[in-house]
Amino acid sequence: MVNGKWLMARALRLAIYHLTFAIYHGPFFVALLIAGADDVLEAPMATTPMEEFLARLRGTRVWKSVFRRGPARSNRTRSLAVFGNIFLHAVPAKVREKSLRVRATYYLGSITFFLFVVLLITGIMLMFYYHPAIPQAYRDMKDLRFAVANGVFLRNLHRLGAQAMVAAVFAHMFHVFYRGGYRPPREFNWVVGVVLLLVTLFLSYTGYLLPWDQLAFWAITVGTNIISAMPVLGPKIRFLALGGNLVGENALLRFYVLHCVVLPLAAVVLIAVHFWRVQKDGGLTVGEDDVIPAKAGNQPPLDSRLRGNDKGEHGRKEI
Amino acid sequence: MAEKKYEGGFGSDAVKNPQRIVFITKKTSAKVRGDVGKQLMSYPHLLLREVIAFQVLAIVLVVVSLVWDAPLEQLANPLLTPNPAKAPWYFLGLQELLHYFPPFVAGIVIPTLVVVALVVIPYFNINVKGEPFWAGNREKRFRVALVVLIALAVFLAVFDAWTVLAPTVVIGGLLLGSYLQKTAEPNWMTYFRTRPVSWWVMTWFIAVALTLTIVGTFFRGPGWSWVWP
């Protein structure tokens, strides 16, 4: 029910979170400023005290030992900023201007990945409060609501992020399809993406059981009953998934391990492959004029590339 | 002799072990890949955008999480079956199918076919080339499309699968309508006239999946009967 007390509580929470939010995300902006201020502001000389401070900071031995490059004022150091960094080298040093347009991606892939990161962080925090046991699992949900500071918010973030990630994966896939992003040479990455879709669905589904409430129990019961419909192997697969014939203690433990260890690891590995292949396959699809042949006849006809003859992707003979 | 030839062939000293790194045969000189258009440095152009996207996403997530609460029902009770017992929303399309078809078909065959179909998309030339469906032998293709659609509609009607039939009729109608459209003048149908067959199949799939999910989520009550939300 919406009443005065409820609204007050929400308003208070909102205020608290604006504060924590600033503390959380402040470092992002600071890092961005430190790393890229001179690019963004295009100030060749340190003029303000802040810029002087940053310039001096960059000159220190410690800073240089970490970043090993000068300020990103030339394209060389800008490239180094990307491929000299293990986290950033998942993206290419240069991107086509067309692939940066909002309509090229709507940031759907990025959003999916960011949601995955949010889910990893909130998921680890939830693990500090969760026991995969009956009925303790449900009591932990109650604890999150009534005893843990901001436990509701934490669970809300994880639940919402999970639903949003499933939706984002679907949206990403359909968008890539309509843009023709599955065409050679990107066909394998499309397949990796389909596997990632399945991993995401399994992640969401295994997480669905963990609160051990009526919603969780019956959703998993309905879902796993479908497996039994498979001839011969069905009941055996169901037994394997649940660790028994009913959704019980063993099922909860198995789903917990799948949800917290096996599937996230699989997702991380596959995401790495997915990102890496985007680069290796020539960047994002930018449409029909993806590759404009310099001269007519330069590019082998699509047919010959599809047939997998001795010509490589670039039309060179592979020796 | 052959053994001697490769002795130490993988050493790194180029002076001791000169290696052939490339040879150029006739007419296979390195080719220029062509103009890929204007390029920008990922740093800062891409990374700045990504950081902003992440910030916006984080803000939206936080705000929604503040006003919406994750559902939590009573402790799980195997003896008390809720009616209806619903799967998560992304599986409600499947659950809706289970209402019409036997469990083996709706729960095993159709999901497997969907996954296989998604995986093989890039390996069929017809999907890769993406020629308009009406570009080839129009009359023959129209007859094939008509027969397939009628067979599909009859099949779905026999199983009373109305929530599958409705989007099928809409998309099928658009497909047939885009053929019957004779005028060469560009109008709202022009877009559909130039779509390839992969587009039609995927759009049909999305339309069906969306309809089933929405119906399963909002319009199904006790005993999977139709209710208004």
C-alpha cells in the first residue's frame, strides 16, 4: 500500500542511494578525467591547478610503472592505452566511425555485458548472506528484507538485473540478425552468441530456485517436468538435474553450484571469446557497405568466400 | 636428406637458420582490403561512450530497484500447488505452447528446433545473400508460400492454437500482401516487398514468441484459462 510512511521510507532510501551512488561512481569519472582529460578538453598545456596536479602525477615513477605511457595526446599513446591494458584490449585500438553511431548497436551488447558485471557484483554480495539449505534459504530472504542493511535493495538490483539481462540478450540477438551481423566472416561468433543466450537463460533459471519460495519451487517443478517428456533419457536427465525425483534439498544445492560457479565461469569464458572474435572478424557490422572494395574485382565474389575454397578471408591464397 | 633440411628449422636465430616467411606467386600479390570508411581511436571515442552507457544503465537500475521490490512469496510448499503455476516470463511462451501441444512436442522438439535453427542461420547461403523473397520466380514462390501458410494455419487450427495462429496470420498476410502489391510506386509496403526469406521467418518467430509470452504472462489464470489482466 502506498501511504505516507511508505513514501517517507522510499524517499529516505533514495537520498541515501544518491549519496552512495556518487561515492560508488565518482572514481569512474575521476579515472576518466585523469586518463582522458587532455583528449577531451584538448588542452595542450597544463593551465589550471587540477591539470598541473595531474601532469605532475603522471610524471611520477609510480604512475609510469603502472601505465607505461605518456598522456594520450598522440594516436600512438592512445593505441597503447587500449592494447597495453589487459582489460581494454578486448576492444580494438581503432573503430569505424559508423560503428559508433547509436543506430549501429543501440549499445545492446554493451548493456548485456554491463548487466552481467552488475549481476556478478551483486551476486557475490548476496552470497555472503545465503545458505543453499532448506528452509534456511528462505529465511535468508527474510533476513535480507528485515535484518540486512539495504538487503532489499541488493536483492532488487540482482533480480532486476537478471530479468533485464535476459531481455537485453534477446534484443541484442534480434538486432544483430536484422543488421545481418551473422554473415561471413562472423558466422562463428553468431553461434557463440546463441550459446551465450542459452547460458544466460540457464543462469536466470537456476537463480530462480534459490529464494526457495512458492514462486521458485513451482517454476522449477513445472520446468523440470517438461524434461521428463523426452523419451528414454528424459527422466534420467531430470534426476541428474535435481539430484532426486523431486525438487528438494539436492536440487537447491545443484542449482546453487550451477548458478554461482559453473555457469558464470562458462559465461566469462564465452564472453571473452565473443569479444575477441568481434575484433578478429573485422569489427562490428556497419551494414551493406561493410567493406568497400578499393577497385572492382578486388573482393572475391561472396559465393567463393562462402564455399570455403583456398582463398582466405582477404582473398589471399593461404599457403 | 629431408631430415637434415629441417634440422633446427624452428630456431630463432635468423642468421643461422634463414626461413622462408613468404613467397609470392603470379597474380597473388597482397591485396588492399579497401576503404573501410573513417576510423576513430577507441580511446577516447569508444570508451567514453561505453562509460556513459554504463553510468546511465547503473542509474536506471538503481532508480527502478528503489521503487520496485523483487517478489517473495510464502515458503515453498510441495503440497500446495498454486493455480496457475507459472515459469519465469521468458519460458511462458513455452508454457503456452504446452497448453496446445503434447509435452514432447512443445517442451522438447520445438525448443530444440529453435536452437538448431538459430545456430544454422549463418551457414545457409540464402540467409547470407539476403535477396528479396519476391526477386526470383515470383509466381512459383507465391504458390509455395501460400501452400505452406495454409498448411500451417490448418495445423494450428486443428490444435486450437489460436495464440500461435493469430500472429502467423498477420505475418503471413503481410507476406502475401507484399506480393499482391503491384504498383511500382514506393509506399509503406515497399519495405516488405524487398525483405528476404530469412527476415520473414525471423519476424514470424519473434511475432509468435512475443504473442505467446505476453499472453502467458498477462492473460492466463487458473487452469490456464483466459483472463483479463
